[in-house]
Amino acid sequence: MICNSKALSGCKKTPAKGGSSPLNSQGRSETYTRKFDEAAELLSADPGASTLSMSASNTSTTAAGGGGGEDVKLDLSEEEGEEESSELLGGQKPTGGFWTFEYYQSFFNVDTVQVLDRVKGSLMPLPGRNFIKHNLRSNPDLYGPFWICVTLVFSVAIGGNLSSFLSEKGNPSYHYRPQFHRVTIAALVIFMYAWLVPVGLWGFLTWRQGAERQIGGYSFLETVCVYGYSLFIYIPTSVLWIIPFEWLRWTLILIAMVISGSVLVLTFWPVVREDTKVMAVATVVTIVVLHTLLAVGCKMYFFQTEVHVPSAAPITPTINMTIATKAH
């Protein structure tokens, strides 16, 4: 309402700057309706999309202009919004303490496709292809490494028993007896290697990361995961070790060591190369040597072919008896 100060009769009604005419209200309604329809179409196309609810309770914003503006109140719930966004971006669900089952359940949260993809990556290491970055993708698991170690324990122990039986086949003095203690020995060796070596390597890299700021590193779970999947090649190798040919066994163990060791070297070299040259080379050599000791040790203990030297026939000494006759 604008009025002339000299004459009241000069008053006329004009829309205020901040006000809204019926045409403007209708245009805004059509705009809101169109945006609502577009949002509904997007939700129908992607039902799993995340949504953010806004309610008019706390925060108010007044449109610029005169006194006829409309108030728009939004409640973004900052704390809840940050928690929801962190869960969506991190891809992790809140878990309880380490004494709860839910805490360890998150370490086995993988499907068959992911496990098979990681197994394939451990069998075909390629230069410049980091196993952690290309296969784990910030989602390491313990499901694959655990069952790989368990399967390897039984394949090595059972294969060693069968190898001993086949190597002694045809020996009449040999009586087969199952050697169940080999399962215990195989379990101790394999699980100690798959857990203690990653612990030592992770601790060493963490220490070097503190000493040399430019050095990166992997988490403990990622380190264990790499070592576990790198042992998969030894499962078919241990089965083929049953064939009683030493040249074939050493050929298979050499191939397995090259494939499995390449996974470890290609994974940890990008991390240790930022260290001093001596430390980098010493770390890689230690990884390869420990891996070689595991393979050669399993071959020598569980699949060692005994060589039997035929014993000579006993010689019966001949006694020459001289009978003296006495002359009469």
C-alpha cells in the first residue's frame, strides 16, 4: 500500500517488493510441483538412493526484500547428518567391542565373487598391479585367508601321507600307518607363518613410517590378507606333489614360489622403496627368504622320498675243518 502524504485520496494499492502476486504464487507452485515430480522420478528409478529429510523447526532463513517475504525453516540435524554421511562414505557399520561377535563378523563380510576375484589376482600377479589397491579395494577380509590356510594344512598333511605310501609301494617290509601328527605340524607352521610374519612386517613398516615420514604403509588386516591369499597357489601344488618324481616336485615348487613371491613383492615394494635403499632391499629380501623357507621346508618334511639302499646278502663263513688221522 503506497499513500500520498498530502492527500489520502491519492492512495493506491501496489504490490510490495517483498510481496507476491497471485501470478507469482502460481508460478512458484508450478515450479515446486515440477521439482517434486522430477524427484519422484529419480526415486522411482533408483529406490536405493539415500535421502535427506528436512523439517521446519530450528533454522530460519528470510528471503531478501521487503516485509512481505516468506520464512523458510530448515532443520538439517547436523550431528545426525554427519553420522549418516560418514557411514555411507565409509561403508562401515558401527560394531561393538572386540569381545562381541559383531566385531569379528565385519572381517568376514565378503561374498563369493570378491573371494574368487582375489584368488584370481593372487594367481596372476602383473607388474604395476598392486594386490591391495586392485583386489582388496580398502575392504580386506579374513574369510579367504582363513579357509586357504585350513585347506593348505590338510592338503599338505594328506598329500604327505599319500606320498609316503606311494613311495613305499612294493616294499614288503613296509607297513602303512597314518601319520596324524603331520596335521598338527602343518597347522602350526602354516598358521604361524600366515600370522606372525605379517605381524612382524606390519610392525616394522609402522616403525619405519614413524622414522621416515615419506614412507606409507598398510593396515594390519591388509597385510594379513595379502599373505593369506598368496598361499593359495600352494594348494594345487601340494596335491601335485603326490606324484613320485623329484624333478617334477622341484619344478612345481619353483613355479609356486615365483608366483606367490611376486604377489608379495609387487604389493610391498611400492611402500618400502620410499625408504633408504639398504632398508628397502633388506625388507624385500627378507620377505622372499621367509617365503622360500616355508615352501622348501614343507617339501622336505612332508614329501621327502626315502632312498633305500638294498642290503647285501649275508655271507656265511665257511669253516675248513681238517681231520687229522693218526697212523697206527
